[in-house]
Amino acid sequence: MKAQKNFYITTPIYYVNDAPHIGHAYTSVVCDAMARFKRLDNYQVHFLTGTDEHGQKVQKSALKNNKTPLEYCNYFADKFYNLSTLLDLSNDDFIRTTEDRHQKAATKFWQILESKGWIYKSVYEGWYAVRDEAFYAESELIDGKAPTGAEVTWHKEESYFFKLSLFQDKLLALYEAVPDFIQPKSRFNEVVSFVRGGKEYVKGALKDLSISRTSFDWGIKIATDLDHVMYVWLDALSNYISALKFGDENDDLYQKFWLNSTDSPVHVVGKDILRFHAVYWPAFLMAAEMMLPNKIIAHGWWINEGQKISKSIGNIIDPIKEIEWLQSLNVAKDQARDYFRYFLLREVAFGSDGDYSRKNLLIRINAELANNIGNLVQRVLTMIAKNNDGVIVDFSNFTAAEDLLNSGYNLASELRFEMEKFAFDLAINKIILLASKANLFIDNQAPWTLKKAGKISEMNLVLSTLAEIIRSIALALQPFIPYLANKILDLLNIENKERNFEAMTKNHRLKAGHKINQVEIIFPRIENK
Ligand code: MSP
């Protein structure tokens, strides 16, 4: 086995002022699919998610609900914690910004910025949107509101500032030197234009950033000035290193996953919080003379049947309810969860907005999983069980199947190509195309006709070849629908140590005499009356 490389991937940490919705579920599933993909591809992976618990927004919500901020946080943090079970997330850690380990590391990070001279005290005067926990310049307001539509209020308070203005050129140099630092490209251009100050370069377009608050106290106290709490975004962004034990005597995880990782650290975020990750975070890290993340990946937004999702319209999509709805259609729980994951990953071209619709979910599941892949698995494995006691024959010299078999062995590299770009939809499509090709092969070879004609060894050749293709398909499906993919691998009787991408090669093929397990239906069609 080749030496393992390290890979670090993070979701944003979620605000605990409300229950998880489809947006949170999506980011988490995306990161999970990538984390699983990399593990299968022989990387040591650290996958982090968690909750962002400080700030005015959370404090206000707690107050409104007659709870202390911490009580309120505990209640919602639990709901986010439970997402891991609900969606079968394989995260290695879950960080809460109210934990000691985080507060210590964030404080340390502040001290580094301060000791290097990047922080000064002054007075902040300007617009603040609590909903976004963001400061806006007068010129950014649209009809008196934040560009996100959030209400803004005028603030004047003593504040510490970070000398962000001195990073305009350094950031632009970074974007130029590492053009795939921000993906996709359209988002990259947006960020560059923000830092430049528009189409033409405007020197000083980037203003110093207020990084402390005095008007409320739910945050990390500044050790040297206890009237101030840390601005929630500086607090929150540092979770990516605090969870790795940054600043700790034993910072093994930081060494391994921040300083020595391949094609990572990767932060996956929604397009609405890109500025914080692609501008502020790298500037903070540069100021601290620390390593930068490898890339920031921004995904689009989900809308609901064509309509923007909002609390006031009342069309928030709750992942728990969606999975329950599938269960109400006679789909078992584990299966329902994989179907929901599948739809999220498959429906949108990564980076674009996606339209959530139950109707489309059923269409996709029935067409792609039940009819295409399911049918293939069912037909082939049932025939092998019935006609050859579930035993595989040697197909290595079956020349008529050479092309098909090679397509199976090439699947891993095709997936790598798509996953490199976070193109989950295209990666899944590659698997579906292989299943279609296999279905065409079975129709052309018609093993049922071979059987009738008494050509039993020819029939066995065709079926064993197809079992081998099913093996590739199931191995490849693991990052996206882990439960169902592993059920197929169980049917094929594949050992655990053979369930990785290394095993997608010819050398690891099903051998003559290998016996498959009792067949059961894996992808039943969903009927919706
Ligand atoms: N707490 C900050 C992140 C701090 S990271 C250091 C935050 N939290 S959030 O809970 O409001 O949002 C978390 C993620 O959910 C964001 O990436 C956001 O883009 C995403 N989504 C929220 N609504 C969404 C949709 N309707 N569709 C897709 N994702 C959306 O921001």
C-alpha cells in the first residue's frame, strides 16, 4: 500500500439560533461525500463540523426565548450534533465555540495578531446587520438594508480594529498566484472585484475591520480588556485551527492536518459567507504568518419549488421531515436517508443554485437508482443465485466484455477527475453511465436466451462479468450513498478491506469460485399515489 496523504475538510460552523435546514444538510453532505471519497482513496482524513455559538444574534434569540445564552446554545447545538446520525455523516470531530479548547485557541490567535502589531483600538461608527453578523459600508446598502436584505442599525462603539486595509495588495497577489484558491470561477471573480474595489483597482478599497464589540457580552472576552468580546467572525473562523489543537502543547492534529495536508485544508461554504472565508480569514492568517487554507469552495443556494426559502414565507425545508416523508412512502429509514443524500448531491451542478422538489426527487430515485442501477443488480445477482448457486466463474478471458470491464476499471480515475472539481453530479453521472452500459450489455448478450439454448457456460460468463461491473459501481457509490452501496457490497460478499478504490482494479477482480450472498431488493421503486 502507498503512503497515506492527509486531507482536511470543514463545513462552516452553524449558528445555533434555529434548527438545521436543507442549507446546513447540504453543506454537511457535500463535505461528507468528499471526506468519504478521500478515505476510500487512501487519504487520512479529518472532517470537521460544529456550531458557532457566540454573537449578538444568538444572545438576542436566547433572550427572546427566556433562556440563558448557554442553555439556548445547548438546545440547538444538540440538534446540529444529531445531524451526523440523521445524515450518516462521518465527521471526525464536532466543535462548539463555547468549548474551552476553542476559546483558548481563539484567544491565542488574537494574541498573535496583537503582538505582531495588526490590532489597534479606536471607535467604530457604521452599519451593522445582526442577522449577518456583519459590518457594511454606507455604499453597500440597498434601500437602507444590507445587500443580503438584512436590517441594519447604526452603531457607534469603542472597538479594536484589524488592519485589513494593509492586506489589499497581498490578497490580490494571492488570488493571482493561486487562481483556484476560490472555486468556482464566478465566485472567484466576485471576491477579486470586492478586494479591488470594483472593476478598476481602487487603492484603500478594503477598510480596517472592527474585531471587538462592547454593546453585548456573549462572546470570547479579550484577555487584556474585559469590556470587549471578540467579533463573532474572528471567533468563528478560528474554529478551523482550534479544533486541530492550535496553540496547544500537543498540537499533533494541527501539524498533521493544517501544516502537512495535501490539496487541503478545504473550507466548503455557501456563497453568502464567501467574503469572510476568502478575504478576512486569509488576511488574518497572513498577519499571523501562518499557512493559508488550500482552497475555499463555495456552493449555491437551495430554493423551494422555485421560491426563495425564508422563515416568513414558511417554506423552510427540514431534513428530518424530508426523510420522514420518504419513510411515509414505505421507504426504510436508512434507505430514505441515502435517497435524500443522493438527491442533494446529484440534482445540482455544484456551485449553482438548486431547486428542491419532492417530485423531482422521486423521479430521480426511480429512474436512476431503482430502474437503472437497481434493475441491473437485481437481474444479474438473481440469475447467478438461481442458475449457478451464487458462484462466480472466471471471466478474465471473455473478450466480448473487454470494453465494458475496462470502463469499470477506469471508473476510479474518472471519479477523481470530477471530484477534484467538487462536481458531485458529474461523478455520480459517470456511475450511472456505467450502469446503463452494463444494462445494454445484458440486453445484447441476453443471458436468459443463452440459458434456454443450454449455453450455460456462456451465460455464466456474461453474468459474472456483470457482477464485476456491479462491484465497481457499488465501490464507487460509497461516498454518496454509503448505506446502500455497502448493502450491494454485502450481497457481493466483498470483504471490508476490499471496499476501497485501490480494489477497483483488475487485480482485485471477483475470482472464480467466489460465492455471492442471498439476493434481496436494494432499490425498490417508490410509489407515490
Ligand atoms: N456561523 C456562520 C458560519 C461560520 S463559519 C466560520 C453561518 N452559519 S449559518 O448557520 O447561517 O449558515 C451555514 C451555512 O448554511 C452557510 O454556508 C450557508 O451558505 C448555508 N445555507 C444557509 N441557507 C442555505 C440555503 N438555502 N441553501 C444552501 N445553503 C444555505 O453562516
